[in-house]
Amino acid sequence: MEVGADGAPNATDCAITWEFVRNTTVGTGTAVTPSPLDLADTAAGLVATANHTAEPTIGVSLMAVALNQRNSQRWIARDEKSSMIVPATTVTGIGCRAYSPTYASTGVVTLFFAE
């Protein structure tokens, strides 16, 4: 995964917390279809949404990354023991949210996954 601020920096530095959490509902957002990196692969079998107007039901926090608005971060699971496992249950998965007391622009999350 990669996370970072996409908008122009605020006049003063501010913190953004990126949190990856388990969720048990889809929430209200825009449906997206993940593109395979290998064109010989089939389309992804998961359900994905972006730009939520109503958050999914949030569960346990799996990881939180606190960054300055001028930073980005990349996290790579080195093996199966350090990866985030998504259960094969309808609309149960992992969500990412960004929150900040002062940053007022957009953020970008890029996820790479294996099914």
C-alpha cells in the first residue's frame, strides 16, 4: 500500500493519520473495479468502493500510520505472516481512512493485493 496527501499543502504543517481497519458493510461510495497488474489475469473477485459519503461499519484497527502532510508512506508485506488477510465473506474486508484536524484537501491510497 501507498498513502499520501494529494492536494496543495496547508499554510502550516499538519498531521494526517491513515488507518486500515476491518469493516463489515460496504458503506455508501463509488464502486471501483481494481485493474490486474498482469493483463493475463482475470478481473478481481472482490467488491471495492471509494470516495465514501457514508463510512462502512468499522471494526478493529489493523494499522495506523501518522504522517505530516508533506510525507507519503509505502508499506510492503514481506510474507504471508505480515500481510493483511481479507476473509472470503461478502462485504467483509479492509478499509482505509484518512483523518486530520487541519488538512482540508484530498489523499490518495494505492493498494496492491493478491487473491
